[in-house]
Amino acid sequence: MTEVIQYIIQFLLGDHISREVASLIGYTSNEKEFQNHKIIITPSAFFDKSVYGLAASLPDLPLQIWEDTPILFGKPISEMINDTLHIHADIIASTYFLITRYEEMVRRDCRDIHGRFIGKESLPVRAGFIDSPLVEEYGMLLRNELRKMGLEAPEPAKTLKKVYLTHDLDQLAHYRNIRGMLGGLLRGISWPKEGHKAIKSFFSGLKFDPWYTYPWLFTLGNSLKKVMGSGRCELVLFVRSGGRIKKEDAPILLIHTPDFVSLMKLARNKRVTIGLHTSYEAGLSPNLVSVERKILNRITKKKTLYNRNHYLSSREPEDMEMLIKAGITDDFTMGYADMAGFRLGTCKAVKWINPITRKLTSLTLHPMTVMDTSLSDKRYMYLNAFDAYAYCTRLIDKVEYWNGELVLLWHNTSVEKNPKLYHRELYQDIIKYLLEK
């Protein structure tokens, strides 16, 4: 656990704090080591072999409060012993619990019909901090204690470190195949406008299809990228290259059609990064990730490094080992389908720690802040347009305050010109809000 503990301490402090300063913080109950550190964080029983991995290791509610911040483990007190500050709030175990998805390893029975952990059943939601990156608060408290000890530990800049504007290619167009066009014509009996749209899209070209909104999305995204700079703003399109069995992977993406080729050309021209949209089938059988990545590599003639699972179906924590074996370096799946907010308790990119092996890995997790359908779906948050905008801007402000990454997921199908949907206007308003920062 030594490497893991050192990583967590440095992660809490931030990259702008030197390793020399980080080394002054110890996580031990061994009195012989106390003199080697300025600050000691006292371990709770969380990592004890007798409870680790069992339901008995889960935090009790309500959580205790240390310096106005909820802690998952330990006691909310600190004291000076000789020249060393002893913190009994176990912010190391608390951070580990959140960034590893430990709860999801222990509570394997808490899954929805797609095998995903249920956000509304999670500790962040039940304890009321899903909309606050609690790990960043721990970091601030730790830096405060360092300053009290006379050490230099400045706060990071209050600005958005990076914005990822991401889109999943689940369905390229609505009426560009026979089945879609005929379905539109049948519905056109009751709603003539839909029949007209289906005919125009099928016979006149991709640009007339109501779901082909990528030119609009990419143009809007690049307006932000131009202001923030390419180093702080990135557009990502996650493309599905597999899935032939499960109905959730329908429609099958035909990668050799002129429509798909046109989209790939548009993505290149707009400097959009292509990531793998791991299929629903591969979510059930993670060994397929490698196969799907190889197919996408052939399509793009590049090494695909980014991934997001279709349906956000990263079902079990250990499944991420298959992403690493497949050559994926960065995953963007980590958001609850039913709840926008901070699934990992952080708004910063974090290395994945396997909670089963307790080993630090090479895979970087980019927590997803907001997915469009989480806000509006009746099964999920079911917010109206006004409340959705207010919730999104509140999350954005917190990411900015903590110098974190903002990861947005907007689908091409949710921004069609449809008065019944608010996501086109909402996305436009969010980009405007970001441009004004």
C-alpha cells in the first residue's frame, strides 16, 4: 500500500506542492515513525484485513464532520503531540473509498437492469455530497494544516484546468436507412411533418437528417476551444466499433458507409479526438475491448487511447483491468447514469487504484460531470430546463473553484431542433456560460 498512500497524499495536496513537502505527511500508527513527519494522519480500521472488502467497512450515516467537511472514517479531531500534528480524521481512507469505487466492489447487489451501480443508492447521494467534490475539500484542509505548521502550501488557481466536450456516437442519423425512413413514413400518417423529414433526409442527404447535429456541436465546441486554447479544451467523439448481439447496441454502426466517412472527415477537419465507445456487449464481456479497439485503430489509422463504455456500463471495478490490457490510457465513463455530479468524489483526473489488488495502475479516470439525459430523463433527475441549467452551472462553478476538469456528455440525438427537448438550448447556454468565464 505504500505507493498507493503516497499517491493519495500527493493527489490531495496537488501537483503544485513539492514531493518534499508531501513527504512530511505520514499515515501511520507506529510511534517510532512520528518524529519523521510534521503531520501524522492516524489510520482508521478501514484497511484492516478483518473488515476490508466487507459490509462492515462501509461508513456509518450520518457522517462525522471535521472542519465543516464530512469524513467517512476516523474521528473529527486533531492534536499536537510534541512537534507533530496528529489528524485523527482519516482522509486517506475516505479518499481511497471514493476514487477507487470501493463501495461498488462491496455492494455488488446494488445494480440496475443494465448492471450499473445505482447512483441514487451511492454514499455521495445518500450523504448529500454528490454535487461537491469532497476529495478536493480534504486537500484544502490538508494544505491548511501544512500552513499552520509553517510550511508553504499555496492553493491552486481557481480556474478550469480543462474542459472536455464529449459526444457518443450511438446513432449517426434517424432516417438514413430503409428501416428508419419507413418508420418515419408510418409515423407521418399521424404527424405529417415527420414523414416529410424522413423523405428529405433519405433522398436529399445526411445534412438534412435531424439527428446529424455534429456540425453544430463541433462548431459550438470549437468556439470555446478558440478562447480557452487547445491545451485547456478538447472535443472528443466516442465511436462504437463493436456490438452485434445485444439489442442495446442497435443500430449497428456501418463504418464503410458514405455517411460514416463524412462524419470522420468532419471530425478530422474540426480537430476532434476519436475515442472508443466500448459496446454494451463488451461491457458484459470485457475481453472484447481489445478487439473493438483494434477495429477502431484500423478505421482511424491512429492508436485509440480514450474510452467510454456504451450505456456507461462499467459494471464492476475490476473490469477496468481489461481497458489497461487493451491499451486504453484514459477512461471517461465515470459518471452515474441517474445522477449528475461527482461519482468519484473528485473533479480531477485520477489514476485508478484497483480496490481488489490495492495496486496503483496506469489508467487515468476522467470523472464525468454532466450527461444530458441524466438531467431530463423521468427515471433519473427529471429536471426542467431552468433547474437543469442552475444545477449545471453550480457544478461548473465548483469545478472551476477547485481547478478541476469539466467533462460534459451531450448526444447528437438530444440536440435536434425539437420544441419538446431543451438540451439544444441548454448546451448552447452552457457554452455561453463557459465563454464568459
